[in-house]
Amino acid sequence: MELPEVSIGRGKFKVFPTKYALLFMVWYSRNSSIRLYRLSVITYISSHVIRYQYEIPPIISKSLLNDLMGLVRDGYLELLPSNGRYVLRVTDKGRHMIREFFAMGDEYVLFGDYLITKLKDLLNELSRIINAYQDMDLPSLLSIAFREESIRERDFVSDVLKDLALDLRSPCENRLG
């Protein structure tokens, strides 16, 4: 795999495209597959690592969908209908790409607009994100996402989103015992 390079100061770094982070997240998910809407919400919640512009937060991001469709066109992912919902699944070609990521693990890469990190550290963070959210029920995921969005919004919209986030919470969330 040949990644583009960029010079920053005296250093040269390979650029790790965001779409490959999505490929890794799908691969790391159980059975190397994940529902499209779930990946979208998880990516929204993980904006501290993966940044996408969302037109309809926390679900619709045209840039995220374009990256995923690019991975499908390139043969790294399959988009399969399953009971009226779409599931993303990693192909053999995608698995080969993941092996190449691991082979480059100690290289420093530029990810996003400003993050320079070892590739293995980035992959570890993406693994942590998937481990945290892949088994969480959708109302809890949406509760987190709407709470995040309520912080970004102002006035009445913020209050509505905060109330919605609280209503979606699990009854036993934030309780001891």
C-alpha cells in the first residue's frame, strides 16, 4: 500500500486517510461487519479522533457516506441489505489492507488535519472506540450522541436535545449497585 506523503517542518509523514480508519473500525467489529447507521453514530461520538462534517447530526454525514461508498467501490467493503437495513462487511481485499496497516504500525502518520501519531497507537484508539460502543444498545448510543450535540447547540435546541438524551438513557445508567 502506497500512502501519500507530506512534509511538515523537517519531517516527512505518510498521510493516513480517514476512510481507512473506517475500514479498520468495520474490520475490528464483531464478525468484521457492522450496521451502517451504527457506524455513523459511533463515528459521530468519536469526533475527538475521527472528524466528519454531519449535515443531520448524529446520523447523516455525506462525507462519511462518500468515504464508505469509495471503500465499497474499491472492493475493501461490501454493503449488504439485511432485514431492511444496510450492513458493511470487510472483504478479503480489505483484510489484506488491514494486514498492511499492522505492518506499518511503528511509522508516524498524519491523520486528519493535525494528528501525527504512530499508526499502531491510532489503531489501538480505534479498537478502544469499537470495544466501547459496538455492544451498546442504540438508545444509549443515541443518548450520548444527542447529549454531545446539545453541547454544540444553543438556546431552545440545546434544551430539546438534552431532554431527548435524558429520555433515551437506560433506567440503570449512572446508578451504583
